[in-house]
Amino acid sequence: MSLISRMMHDSSGRCTPWRSVFFLGATGYLGSEFLLLLNREFPELHVVALIRNVTPEREAQLRALYPNSSVVEGTLDDDAVIREQAAKADIVINCASSDHTPSVISTLAGLETNSQKNPGKPPLYLHVSGCGIISDNARGEPVESVKEWSDIGLDLKECDRRNMHLDSDIPIVEAGSRKENPVRTIIYYPGQIYGVGEGIQKTTLWLRIFLDMTKKLGFAGTWGPGANTMNNIHVKDCANGLLLVFKAALEGKADEGPEGLYFSASMEPKKTYYEWTKVMGDAGSRPLPNEVVDPLGEYGWSLLGGNLFVKPERPSQTKKAPLLESLPSMIDVALQG
């Protein structure tokens, strides 16, 4: 008997195996990398992927990664589609935008309906967020000391509410704390993800954004002087860590709800934004002009101008090549795309 078919029992002890996953962000950078691992470990799970602008080519790309899959067409703004799929899936995995609060609210509403229809078998929601929740908003300036946050004892309400992700993450924890129509919730917090992936999207969004700015300006740049830094993690390590958490959840061994908050990051020596952006262009790195920085407002300053120091004490990690060693190949692949 497979792991999946042994994992779930209802309150009467009868076997009620996990069968279906509703997946948001399945074709993205981390999502498609994770699908490769899911296919190796749990090919019997049926994955329903939310895909915008469906074409035969996009469906074929998805099935090449995960043959036991189907597609539902829609975007993160399609409330009815997301509610419907979340209401009938055993598991929802969200690797899409961690700051798209409406889609999170739609997902939670569908999962509440799901739980209500299936007493004793609460659905599982695995949500990928990011370490931006703990930014110190240093605005790129050097600071004497930076708090290192642990994922043990982490309380989202102690984070600076100006920081990103919290508008989505706090409702998830509240849903995971509910006794009536319960939902099993886990939030996964990667550091800055880097590296060339093997999935559909090979490179990370932040790299493509910075390369685009570098091409337009003629130089690479930072928010403020770029003295800020953060933990990072290779995309393959990040996907492996997510799989570890997923397996633990299926076995009933993962922390969930208010305790189900997992940092995922390397503890390699951190590199400042100035150090890694100067690798991106021949003209070095300098503070970005206001016309680039201002449109992103406080969102940009929080994520790209703050220090994000985390200590992952829950899932174990494997190690790939450090960020600076990986940047040249990342840039090559991004420019080819």
C-alpha cells in the first residue's frame, strides 16, 4: 500500500485516502520545480492546476512534469473557480503570488465549505509565502544589528504590518486555528530563491526584473545604498524542503495552524544587495533613481531595501551552489528566455 493510501483516516478509523490536489502556481518557478518532485514521490495524486490562457502547448508542458494532471482555466481573480476547486480537493497547494489576498480569501472560503461537507476530514492547505514578513525596513542603509527570527515561536502579529504577505498569511493562520469547519494550514516561508530550475519557468522573477532594469538603465542598482541583505535558498533546495513539509503533513507529523510556519533558507554567509547586483552588469551597481524606486512604494522598500534574517529550525535543508556562484548561469538562462 502506498504512502498516500495509508495517510488519511477519519474520526471513526476508516481509511479515507488523499486523492486530489488543487494547485495554484503549478507552472511557475517554484511550483513547477515542486511538481517534478511530487510526480516522483506521489504520482497517484491527481493534480488540478489553475492555468490562465490555456493552450494545448501549456497543457502539454504541465503533463510532461506531472502526467496525472488536468487543467481548469482561470486566474487568481476568478473567485468562483477557486472556491469551487478548493471545495472539492483534499489538498490545496498555493505557489502562486503570495501577495494576492483575494485568491487566498477565495481559497479559504472553498476550504471551509469543503470541511463542512466532510466532517472529520479537514482539508490541507499548504501556502508558500516569503520572508518579507520580517523585513526591518532599513531602506538599504547599514545598521548595527539585525534581529534573526526563528520559525519556532513565530507570531505573525509581532511582525511589522507594513511588510508584505501578512494580509494573506494572517487569515490563513486564523482559518487554521478555527474549531468549527477546521482547515489544516501550513505556511512555507522561503528566503530569496535563486538558481536555474528544471521546471517550466527556469529563472526567478526577481532576477528577470533586475535584468530588465539593468538593460533599461545601463547599470545594475539597489534600493538605497544596498547595504541590506537576507538569507537565500536554491530553488531545488526550496522545492525539496517543501516536499519534506508536505510529507510530514500527510503523515500527521507537521506542525499546523499557528505553529505551522516554516522558514526555508540557507545559513551560508549572506551577501548584500550591492555585492550581488554588481555581478549583473559591467557598469557595477549604484542606488536606483526615484523613477524606478517610487512606483513600488513602501512595498519595494520593505522587500528590496530591508534586512531579512531567519533561522529555519523546523525542516532540514540540502545545499546547492551559493548565490554568487549561481548568478552567471541564472543570467544566461534568463537572457535566453
